[in-house]
Amino acid sequence: MEEIYITEEELEYLTDVPDIAREDAGTYGYKRQMSFEEAVKACNGITLEEFSKMWEESINRLIPN
């Protein structure tokens, strides 16, 4: 295998990575996924459980026991 020589400037360029790039590279591809409830609330929606509670309350208001 052929030996490759690099200058000090090239070595510094290759090893001196800015902190910002390190932070981005550390989190790249590892985004925390939202839970279903978080996704629903992010788009101002309601869950099926919330809907069923609201439905039951409205029926009880219209048709009391």
C-alpha cells in the first residue's frame, strides 16, 4: 500500500471540526419521534379517547337519564 503524506495545514483542516458541526452531526438521524398524542396536539386535533368523552357528554346533555 502506498504511503500518503499530508501537511500540518491539511491535518489541522481535517481534525479541527467546529463545535457547531459536531453538535449537528451528533443529533443527525437520531431525532426523537413524537408520540401519537404529541402529533395530534401539534396539529390541534383530538384523540379518539377525547372524542369519545366529548360524544358521551353531549349525548348525556341531550338525553339525560
